[in-house]
Amino acid sequence: MADMNEGEEKDIAAKMEELEVKGEEPKKTAMGEMKKLVEALYDLRDTYFPANKEDKITTLQEQMKIGLDALDYVPLGELKTTAQRADYELLKGVMLDVLPSYDRKAEEHLVKSVKLNPSSIDAWLALGNCFTKKGELTSAKNCYNRGLEKGPNKCLLCDLSMVERMLAQEDGTQNWEQLLADSIKHAKEAVDLEVTDGYSWYNYGNAYLTSFFLTGSRDFEKLSMSSKAYLQAQKDKKMKINPDLYYNYGTVNKYLENYEGPLWI
């Protein structure tokens, strides 16, 4: 998981001090620990890039099994309310969905989660991701929009932008130009929510790059916008290990015929 910045450390220290004054200890729960485990699992997915892709799949499968086994030991006392049961189904579905391929059981648990708590942004996001892997892109788009009805969210906006690009590339799509415009719009909204988030900038660059190719590869202003977005993305240290960012940035420089210093160290 990502290191805490100085501000976050101070906030946690202040909360700990408040608990000490009250004579209380921070209460740990099994569900709280499971959420941390899921964060670690997805951090592994997003930062581990071995030379052999199968090694990554195997590692994720091993860690997923550990998480699922641990989830079975969550005490019933923590699953009394509807919201608690919705969180349980969400965690199980998200763990099962960590692999690149679609998982039917993951969908089943995530559907249960949104039915139990339709107000959960995280549940709509996870179900949308699951439908994307399944190839049901319209269903995925609907999930992201349902989540956005609850409030703005950079992850929902990024994934909605991505799905709109995928829909624009499907054979027979009539409104592909509008989908591309919407993809750029939603990517920009994600950036505006958190201007230091490298993934949002990366997604914004992808939106312009896709639009460049699908509209005839003649509008070089789109390539320029894509290049600027990728340059912003690489300022986030989490993105420096993303191989797709380097590949896409290289593609942009190729078409811009910029062969001087397109690489980062």
C-alpha cells in the first residue's frame, strides 16, 4: 500500500491522542482488517510486473485464496446489519474479481452487495468492473452512472471514460463520436477532482489518444493534449512503474515525430 504523507500521519496521530485522553484503545474489527487485506491485494495487482505474466496470475491467485479463507472467519457479530452484510458481499466479490478474467461468482456477490446497499459507490464501481471483464459494456456503463448519482468519484469517472472508449470501438456503433467526446469529458472531470492523481491523468491521455486514432489520425492537437496528460501522469510516483504509460507515451511521440528525449528515468 502507498506510504502516508505527512498530513495523513498527523491526522492519525491526533486521533490516537484523542483516544488515549479518553482512556480508549483503537478498536480493530475483522471487517476492518479484511478491507486492509483487499487494499494490499489490489496494490499488488497494480504494482507487481514480473517478466513472466503467469507469475503475476499465480501470485494473485495465492493471495486471493488467503483473503477468501480469512473472510470466512469474520464473526457473525460483525454481520448483523444490512450495511455490514453488503460490505461482506462487496469484499468477497472484489477479492474474486482481482484477476484479469471474468469471474461468475464475483458478479454474484457484487450483485448481492448493490441490492443490499444501493447507495454504495464502491459496490457500483466493482460491479461495473466485473461487467467490463464480462464484455457487457452497456451494463458496466450503467453501473458507473448509478454510482455517480451518489456523488462525484474519480475512479467511477475514469472507468466510465474507459468503457465509453470501448463502446465507441464496437462494430456498428452509431454514436461513436459522442462516446469519444463523453470519454474525454469524464476523464477531465476525474482529473479536476484530484489534479495530483497520476492514473486520472493517464486515463485523460488515453482518451485523447483513442480519439486521435478513431477520428482519422489527423488532429495532432489531440496528440499534443495526450502527451501533456502523460507528462502529468508520470509525476505521480505510483505511475512510474506502469508499463502501459511508457508504451502509450512512446506511441504519441512516434506520431508527433518527436525522437529527442521521449523517455523518462
